[in-house]
Amino acid sequence: MAFEMFRDLWATKEDAVEQDRVSIARQLDQTDRKFQQLIDRLVDTENPTLTAAHEVRLKEIEEQKVFLTEKLAENGQPRVPFCEAYRTAFEFLAKP
């Protein structure tokens, strides 16, 4: 019974991680769209003040893209497998 409880907990955590991955990927897509829109505005702008403001915003968006990409890469598979993570707990429950 304890094994099933731990397994359910693990599955819940895996589902949450997957939802986080989807959310981060969606944010990354939105950031890419914002970046492209800003590039289009920058190309169409002849005003030096607006150009400078767009360049600052582009830099911010690039930093956000890097952050999201790193976060997406880190938010993957668990560092240790299920059996290894709960091995000590199972051993204790088998021989308290």
C-alpha cells in the first residue's frame, strides 16, 4: 500500500513537471513572437529615440528567452529514478 502511495505521489509530481514544461514552452513561444514583432517595428522606425528604446527592449526579451530556455532544459526528467529515490523508505517499511 505504501508503495502505491509513493508511486501516486511520484506520478503527481511528474504531471506537475510536464505542465510546467508546457507552460514554459508556451511562454517561450510568446517571447519569440514579441521579439519578431519588435524587430518588425525596429525595421520600420526611423526615429532614433524609438530605435534606442526598441533595442533596449530587444535586449530584455533576449535575456528572458535565455532564462526560459535554461529553465526548460532544467525542468526535465527527475534526477534519480523512482526506485532509487524511495529505496530507503521501502527498506525501512520492509524491516522497521
